[in-house]
Amino acid sequence: MDWIAITCWAVLGVSGLVTLWALFWDRPRGRLRCRNCAYDMSGGGLRCPECGREYKSEKLLRKARRKWKSAILSLVLITLTVHVQQERDRVRYEGLIGLVPTAVLVVFANPQDYLNEIKGYSVAPASFVDQTLTDRLYNCDACSISRRYWMSRIARIYRSEHAQSSQIVRQYDLSCIAPLSEIVENNSMSCFPSISSGRMVRYYRNDRAARLIDLIEEIVQIEEWVDNGGDNASCLLICDQLLIVAPSELHDEVYQRFAELRKNKWMLGQPALGLPDTDQKYLVVYEISEFQGLGELDLWSRKYFLEEKIEQSVEPHLWQPDGYGAARIYMEDSGFTVWTTPAHHREIMVFLNAE
């Protein structure tokens, strides 16, 4: 039995009755009386002989007395109860601190302690606030404003650390970059039980963002990234907020790839995109959620089958997973993101339309 929900509904009922009583119950019922002290003023006059309050018209003496303090307290209690009801899953997991919004935690938490915790540098145990915020950010349980603000605080620390170096610290918001922006709140899949659709969307965006960064590290100056054995570029991803520490040239190329993801989007039945006829490689997002060419196969089976067919049919020597400079194919929930030349992109489009 959900005792939190039962308690919330009970408190909402009582608070609602108290609000109605405070605002509408104490009516004069035809009598003339002072709205301040309830003194009977039927004898005439617009000034109360009891408290001295003066009224402009007799109509004001016929209005109900409002107990504003009780009404405001009841409305505050209703607001808090609705918040508890909405966050009951978080309260079960975190306890009473689950009632504290993430927007409050990102203001009071220490970003340096957070960085030490996720990098494994921390010797002393993290504070309760820092640990709670770390868990929420790991599960993407934070609104976009909170994520951006928290990443901006971390960016200030990185900028102070690299103030004397040639590396530049830049923050990227990936939430508006396809394929992340295509995730909507009607997603039926969930990796966590009993969570809201909004948090589920943030989780899937985080998962896609992580895989997207893996792709960027494979196609943008591979040898520079710390994850690939280099020492000149590194990144930090929190949900869909990305922080990159790298030389200016690498930032320019990353920005170009993200711009391609915003612009180059192809769906079944469309003609080829207007890519220039060069040997330069481009990122293109392929949407195949409505693909019906493989009969009764489910979406994931279609994608794996199509991935294999593309790698076998369109220049098979390009799709070497460990080959530097080779083409890349990155699977998503509703299609692919492919990095290759315009000529090969056109071949893929013809192949998909033919299937």
C-alpha cells in the first residue's frame, strides 16, 4: 500500500476544506457587521464603535470575513503536499532530502567536491548534498536550467585550472542536437521503474549523448583525446551538457560536426541531401523509424540487419571498426548517424530507398 500517496491525499483534502472555511465560511448572512472584529453594526453608521475601522459603503459590511493567514498557510501546505506527491519515488529512494529540488542542490553543492568524486580523487567521503546531487545527475534527474547552471560552475573551475595553457574550455548544450532532440516524452521504454516520462527522456538523452561523444572522439582528431591515449583534449559529460577542454582547432571541428547533426537529416522517400561533391566526410542522421522493408522484424532487429547490409553493400572496406579515418555508423533508437563522404551517403540513401 502506498502510504505516501494516502497521506498526501488526506492532507490535500483537509487543507482544501480549511481553505474553503477560511475564505467563504464566515458570512454575515444578511446582517451588517464589521469585517475586522465582527461587531454588529445594524444600528447604522459606517464606523465600527468597537475597533474604529471605517467603511466606504454599507455593501462592504455584508461581505464574508476572510481569514487570510489560515488560507495562505493552507495553500502553502497544499503546494508542499503536491510536491511530495510528485516526488514520492524520489522520497522513497533518498528520504526527506528527496523533497529538496535539484535546482537548490546545484546552488549549494561544491562543484570541486563533485569533480573529485567522479574522478576518484576524493579521499574523504562526499557530503550528503554532494552525493545526492551526484546520484541525480547520474540518473539525469535535473531540469535543463539546473544542468546548464551546474555545468557552468564546473566550467569556471576548468577555466581557472587552464588559464595559463593553450587549451580552451567550452560548454556545449547537446539537447538541441539531433538525434538527442528527437527524443520526446511519449517514449514507452524505461530503464528505471516508476519514474516520470520527463526523467525517462533525460535518461535516454544522456545515453545517446554518451554514445555521440564516443563517435566524436573517433572522428575528430583521434590521437588528441585522453580517452584515446592522447593528452591534449578531454571532455566531461553531464546528461546532455558537454564540457570540452581542447585547442581552438579541435573546438572548431567539433562545432562543425554538431552543426552537421543539426542540419543533415534524411528520411525515407526523400531525395539525396545537398552535400557538396568532395572527399570531405560529413555526419548525416538517417531516420528509419517508419521503415517497412523488413516485414515483421521489430525496430531493433531492422536496425541491426540494415547496419550489416549497409556495411556489406556500400564500400565494405570503409567500415573497419578500428581503422582510423574509416567511415563510422552510429546506431540510435530510430535510425543511424553515419560519418562518410557525400558520395557514399548518396549510395546509402539509394540503398535504403530501394530496400
